[in-house]
Amino acid sequence: MEPTGRLDQAVGTNRRIATVTFVCTATDSLIPSVQLLLSGMPIPSGNLMRQHAEATAMALLCSSPDLC
């Protein structure tokens, strides 16, 4: 099966690129989540917090081949 997306092509078999990508995504979700929570919007904040948790989990899975 060939990679179809640009991220798939950039990552290839390099786990470090995948890990860094997911860590950046997690950070990009966490900061607006806190801002929304402080603004009094808990539901959108919770959705972004869920994205943060998913990106963190994916970063952990990509960090070591033993975890897959």
C-alpha cells in the first residue's frame, strides 16, 4: 500500500518525524483549550483536550517500536 497524504510521504519510516508532529499537534490543542476554559466555554475546551490526549497517545506509540 502506498502512502497517500503529504504527512505519510514526509514521515515514511522515520518515527522521529512522526513523534515530533504529534507532540506539536498536542501542544497546539492544549493552549487554545486552556484559553477556552478560562473564557467560560468548557465544551469546546473539552473537545480540544480530547484532541490533546489523542495526539499525546499517538506520540507515545510512535516513540518506540516496542509499543506497537
